[in-house]
Amino acid sequence: MENVLDANSKLSEYVVCGAKLSCTLGTAKSNLKMPISHGVFLKDIPQCNINDRVPLMNILSFGSCNRSVPPPPCIPATPLPWMNKKDILLFINGSEALIKDAICSCSFGGIISIDDSGQI
């Protein structure tokens, strides 16, 4: 695993294409996708940055959304980049590399988190 060390000496993993995601309002898990690579790879897998959050391109559906009853189909709405919880010194295409501790807010009220970095 390729890790990043923050100022407090805590490890986190860099995130790559295929990472496992979950949403606090979703009924299913999802994966982080990258139709186009940034040209940076970890073990031959494209590495992600904080701007890899485009709905239905990078972040796929989480099944249904529990924001109302009956739950409508999930169509993520992620207008803001992922928020890393640590300062990152590695930049990919001008944006911070994405780490496993990051979260992304959905406009419908859900919080998307990374369950597994996708690294083999």
C-alpha cells in the first residue's frame, strides 16, 4: 500500500480508481471510477485527486436515497470537491491527491466516504 504521512505522523492511503465508496443516505455501496486517467499510477492503477467527484462519471449511484419515503433512486449531487482531512503535499493535475480519509458532501444531505482505497 502506498501511504501518506501527515504532520501528526498518522498514515492514510492514497485512493485509486475502483475505490469502494458509501453514502450515509445510500442503500448500496459504489465504486470510484475514472474514465480518463490523470497519468499518475500506483501499481498500474490510476490515482485519483480531489476533483474526481463528477456524478455518474466518477461517483456512481448508491442504489436508493433514504432522504425521503419512498426512497427515490440515488443520483449523486456533488458540487464540491472531496475534502481531505489532512494536508497533502502530492498534487495530481494541479489538485491534491485523494486520500482514504476524505469525504464528499451530496447536495441531498448524504456524506460520501471511502471504505477502501482500491489499492491492491
